[in-house]
Amino acid sequence: MIVYLDTSALVKVYVEEEGSDIVKETIEKASLVATSIVAYAEARAALSRCLYEKIFSNDDYHRCIIDLKSDWERYFKLNISQSLIDLAGELTQLCNIGGFDAIHLASAIILQQQAGSAVTFVCWDARLWNAVNKEKFIMVPDRI
């Protein structure tokens, strides 16, 4: 199984919250775990926000960063290309989603085309989930 994680799902690997167990179980079953190269900066921003909002301690924050950096090498990362950005631009209008969400959706579409097989898309963002669902991906969770 090929799994694509948007940032909302990726963060659940490092921050225990609703859905973390589902994301981790899905990753364990995957033969390949992919995400966009932009997810790293987005994840770091989310983890920093957890620190500044005192959701977790300095020690927890540093552990999360170490774990993310270590795991990052194992993820298949889709790079940004002009064709991906062009597709993402179209998706913002077609799906009424923001720029980074469109980059994630475009990345997953390109991954699915390149792999020639189904990709399981994992996210916890309702607007992106609805857009992804229209694109006929296998969805985790199956409903938000």
C-alpha cells in the first residue's frame, strides 16, 4: 500500500491527538509513505506552535523534532515542479482549497499517476478531505 500524508496527518505521528493511532497503523501497513517536500516546514511550524501554546514542554518539543528529522529521511518526498504548481493552482479553484492543501493534493495525484496504482491519502483537514474524496483516492480516515 502506498500512503500519502498531508501535514495534518504527518503531525499526528509526533503529537498524540485524535487520529494518531490511525495514522500510525496506516503507516505500519504501507510499503511506501510519501508526502510533499513542503510538509517538513509545515510540520515544524505546527510543532513550534505546540511549544508556544504550551501544549507540550521544551523536552517534548525537542523529542518531536529529533523524531521528525530522523523519520524524514525515510519518507518518499515529492519535489515541487512547475507542473505540480500549475496543477495545484488549478485545484485551488476547482476544489476551493488553500495553496498548501492544493500542493498536497497535486503531489498525491502525481504520485498516483507515477505509481500506476492506488494511493491511500491520509488527512485530518475537512476541506482538503472533501477535495481529495472527489479525486477518488482511498481515504483515511474514511470520513471526517
